[in-house]
Amino acid sequence: DAKTTQPTSMDCAEGRAANLPCNHSTISGNEYVYWYRQIHSQGPQYIIHGLKNNETNEMASLIITEDRKSSTLILPHATLRDTAVYYCIVPGGSYIPTFGRGTSLIVHP
Amino acid sequence: NAGVTQTPKFRILKIGQSMTLQCTQDMNHNYMYWYRQDPGMGLKLIYYSVGAGITDKGEVPNGYNVSRSTTEDFPLRLELAAPSQTSVYFCASSYNSRNYGYTFGSGTRLTVV
């Protein structure tokens, strides 16, 4: 698996955009980037994934740099319910997702 | 569509007891996984299965056993429970694990005393 690096914690004001970065400098050309989040004590929830192009769904947007060595998850209008731990994952050839500590996002009023 | 269902949600075991954590999915997913999560930590893979009859060890398999007799079910067996196995256990599934998102169950909170 490509190793990913995320900040330990971030905070964001409610209603503002939350931009969560992830570095995956060892990613190979055919590996996808996945983002999940885990709200306190619940199972992780899939958010979005991408390969090369930017992606958007009803939950978030994913921006992947042209060299694919980093990506940013964007929550356009963060709410208090978006407070969670966010995981950036590159399962790669093993097809087995590895969840590190992720980024703890706190959305404050 | 129930997704991934785990039972029980909570359990307290005494040291040395055994139990089975149940996991079932109704999405016809081939891949299934068991993770454990200790407080403040990420998820660690215990065992996984790529299809019925096939299982393999993850990062922390010691003290656990699994079986996969059907596509739907992937039970996790704890033999001789120890305090170090106090954790939250999550089961997950995916269709082919490459281009699909993973669906997680709601977890089983296990305490060994």
C-alpha cells in the first residue's frame, strides 16, 4: 500500500469549507485514493474516491494533484455533524485498506 | 437493504471465556474484513476473506479465528479471551476491494475483565 500522511487534527468554523490534505507521494499510477470518515464510535463511512480526475458527490469533493502525490478532501459547507476522524487511504495492490489515525476534524459553531 | 450487520453490539467477557462475533452482509460482496480499534487509535486488520472458503491473516490475528462458509457470513471467534482483546470490533465488506467503497458494520464493543 502507498503510505499516506495526514495532519493529526484540524478545526473549521461551521458553514465554512473544510479542506483536509493528504500526502501519498509513493502512489503508483493505477492506485485509487479513498476517503472515509468515522463519527464517534461508529463504523467508518465511505465518502469518495478518485484516480486522476477531481471528483464530486453529494458529500464532498476530492482534488488530486496532477502528479497524484497529494489530494485534498473538501467539505464545502461544514456542519457540526461533520466533526469526525477522516481517513485517506490508498489500498493499492494488496486491495486491503489500512486505516491509520487519520485527521480529527472539529467543526465549531 | 441492511448492509453489514454485526451482533452483539456490546459484550463483557471474563478472562478465558470464548465467544463468536457475528457478521453478515446482504450485498453479495466477495471481500469481508475484521478490524479492531483501540481507544484513540486507527483500525487494525485482524483477518480478511476474498470469498467463501478463503481466509487470510491480517496485521493482528493472534487470539482470533475466522471461517467463511458462505458469501454472507464471516464470524470472528475469540478463544481464551484476554484483557488485551478489549476493543471495538468492526466488520466490513466490499465487492472487489479495488474500485468500490467498503461498507462497515456498526461495531461490537467488547470488554474482557
